[in-house]
Amino acid sequence: MTGGASGELAMLGADKRRPQAIYQALTGRIADGRLRAGCRLTERHLAEEFNASRTVVREALVKLQARGLAYTRQGAGTVVLEPVEYPERCCPEPSDTSITGSWLEVRLGLETEAAALAARRRTAADLQRLDAAARRRPGSWGGNHHFHLAVAQAAHNRLYLNLLRSTLAAHEAEWPEESGGRKPPSTGHGDLYIAIVQAIRAGDSVAASACMRLLLNAQRSTLCEEDQPPSAQ
């Protein structure tokens, strides 16, 4: 273990080999600039540095992803992202004009768990539907909704699927595609769709849930930039 890692973990107490301890050490390095955007983080090197198992390191990296500080891409490993400062409230309090943002808050709990279940229960047919939905996603509300429904279907829980259909119907009613030319929230987040499918295919429920949370938060931020319905603008 390097001197820097030893000192960081000594400050974290008895749980120094737990994922939270390694996560805190890495977030500290990102905050003070020792780890900059674009730096690669490999499980093997971190496991050696922190004298921890690769499973523990993997959990710490998933926490970084969920925080939006890193992104894991097949073939490229985990890469540090540029930290983003979020205001205390990224959206106004719920109101008649911010109901879409409120629905996305509800969907965070619903869809992150559905993604985790999908990783544990998906079948070969589910994976085919997810691949097709991921290819279809850009440029239309229908494509965006089709992907989220495919994830819920792979969870094999009828209530998740019915609840999600209801929330998506509410979104579509409030933000009609033909009204005002508003772009669907899927635009610009293609890597996250791919990451969700990869995690579900790998049976990694933690990563699937974390990537779905990142996607929904990104979509919520996009929608909150235009928190007035098209008819009110």
C-alpha cells in the first residue's frame, strides 16, 4: 500500500477496507485535483494500493458512478468525470408547471429497483428487447419510453410494469412530441443507455441500479432547464 493510501485509510478508522472508505478516499482525490477528469481507475491497481479485494473496489467504483464522478465503459475501464457543482435545488418545488420533474423523482425509486431486478431475472428474450430498445432510443419520446418499459419488463414484476406505464402516459400527455418541438430527455445520454444494458446482461444489479439513477437524474436536469410546459411558453 502506498504512503498516500495508507494515510487516507488510517484517517477513516477500522473500516478501511470497506467500499465506503475507498470511495471516500477517491472522492477526496477528485476534489483536491489529484485525480483529474479522464484519469483511468483500474480494479487491480486500486486493490493493490488499498490492500482490498477487487469486489470491495468494484463496489467503491459503483458508488463513484452513482455520484456522477466516474463512468465505467466496456473496454475502457472506469474513467474519472469532471465534477459538477449542483445548486441546492436543481428544480423548483413541485407545482403545476414542474409536474414532470416530480414524476421523475418518483421514477427514481421505481426504476432503479426495476433495473436491479432485471439484472437478476433477465432472460435471453429480455436482452434482445433491451438491445433493440437501446438502438431505438434517440430522437423520440416513443423510443425513450420503449427503453424504460423494456427494463421494467425484464424485472418480471407486473406491478412495476403497470406503474411505469401510468407515469410514462402522464409524461406523454403533458409534453406532447408535436407541441413546441421539445426534445425527448433521452437526447445526449446514449452512453448511459448502453451502460444499463451491459450491466443487466452481466447480471450486475448494483451497476444497473446506479446507471439507471444517473440516467434519470440526467433526464430530470434536462427537463428542469425548461420547467414550463410548451403551452405556457
